[in-house]
Amino acid sequence: MSKLYIPEGYSPLLNLKQTELGIKSIKDFFQANLSSELRLRRVTAPLFVEKGIGLNDDLNGIERPVTFPIKDMNEQCAEIVHSLAKWKRLMLAEYDIKEGYGIYTDMNAIRADEELDNLHSLYVDQWDWEMVITPEQRSLAFLKDIVERIYGAMLRTEFMVYELFPSIEPCLPRSIKFIHSEELLMQYPELSAKEREDAICEKYGAVFIIGIGASLSNGEPHDGRSPDYDDWCSVNEDGYVGLNGDLLIWNPILSKGMELSSMGIRVNPMTLKQQLSIRGQEEKLNLYFHQRLANEELPLSIGGGIGQSRLCMYYLRKAHIGEIQSSIWPQDMRSQAMSHRIHLI
């Protein structure tokens, strides 16, 4: 059955031609702002990586990557990327990026196990970025500063959209709310993690939830996170565990919280080993990426991903991510969407 949500009385504010203009304008404007705000250099990204060297993002550890054999390399397998969370850190070393500077790239991925709905597609497009930091910057204060700078770029982009399409009025709050996932649990103990996100986003409009990956006081993590990129086991200045988080906003069309970005201070050799041990994945220390990190051959860094289609979907007040990107959808979802003026590209 289709998992399509139909907003009551939905009518798109822009036609197809205006939508395409909006998509290009948003992408051009936001990435220029992101690059200058964080001092990031654009680099070319891979669509696939070698299987078995630890470079692909394992997400929650259960999603299957799309794989294929390479005829001219003795049938060695490659994997379509889920994201470039670890690949970027190798590139920081490869390009010899200095402290305070970084890279960003247009990342395109396929997540074949995604459950398709208004926000989730088989096709993922995001800006993946990574910055070299100092040991002193491995702190919650620095993470918050980066989040606020990214949010500032989001606010500027929202105003640009308003100037381009006056019918789309800005509604993001001027500042973003920070809250740890444990604090969020204590505020809404009777709700599920996703329901807690909806509640806090509706209350504040824009929220950064800190500490994604480690178990909370109820014995469950707020959400899944791979153990080999974000640092979710270190105790931060607030006394909670975690130097990472998710940026979410309230989506007035869908009447729910909407994750736009996941980011964090990355693991150092010590926290890499700790988190692999917590997950029972110590065997990964034998993989190429993990060996280079454990041997201190990669710089300390902070990084994340920002969903391109989701950002455009929000700014252009669309009800479905398929109104922004071309992908494959169940036929019943396409038919139901079309009957409610939701045009899936």
C-alpha cells in the first residue's frame, strides 16, 4: 500500500517551469553560501566505491548497497554509495586541506531499501561536506557554531526564494533551538523518537537534536548511526553523550518535522575503537579506511550532509520529494498523487 500523505487542500504554488527555475536558483545560491560560510572547496565525488574496504556509509547497518561486478577488474565488486561520510575524510588528506578549511561535493546515491513516502526516495542527492579541525575544536560549542552558520545560509536562501517567488513567504524562525536527545526524551517520555521530533519541531520551528547513535536512558538510541564516522560516545560540555546531531525544521505542508541535515564531529582513533567495540564490529579495524584512521593518517574533522531535494521541497512548499527529483515510485502512489494535484516528476 502507498505511504503517501495527502495534505488537506494542497495546491502547488508553482507550475513545472517555475519549479525547475526554483530548484536551480536554490541549489546555486545555497551551495555558494555554504562554501563561503565554511570555507569549503568543491571536489568531484564518486558514484560508487570498492566493496570491502570500509568506505561506504553503512547507515544503520542493515541497508543493502546496490552492487555490481567490474568486468575489467576480475569481477571485483563495487557498491553504489549510500553517502560519502568516510570518503570525504580520505580526500581531506589527499588534497592536504589545512585546518579551518574543507571540501564539499554533490553526492548522488541509491538507497534500494528505503521505504518510499513523501520524504524518502530511492535516489538521494545531498551536499556532502567535511572540514579539518583542531583537537580543541572537538567540542559541542564548535559543533553548535557550525550549525548556526549553516542555518544562517538557510535563512538567506529562504529570503532569496521569497524575492524570486513572492507568494512563498518566509517562515523559518530567526534562530535554531538546540536540545540533546536525552532532554527531548525527558520532555516527551510517552512519545516515539519520530513523534518527539514532530513535537519539538512544531514548538520551535527549527531544531538541532544533539546525540544521535548512543543509547538513551530508555535503552534505545534516538536514531541509528554508524560507529565509524560521527562521534556519538564522547561526553560533551553539557554532560551528555554525543558530538553529533540532526537539523530538523517544521514542515507546514506535511505538518511534521523534516530532517534536512545530519552532521557531527568525527571519531578520532580512540573513539573509533570505542564505538566499534560498543557495536561489536571490531573486525572493521582491519579495513583500509579504518586502518588509516586508527594509524592517525587522516585529519581530525567535522562534516555532514544536507539534502538538496528536501531543501528545495521545503522552500518551494511541495508536498512530495518526487515533485523535485525524478525517481521511481509505486504506481498506486503516482496515481493517488496525480489525483490530488501532486505531480511526481
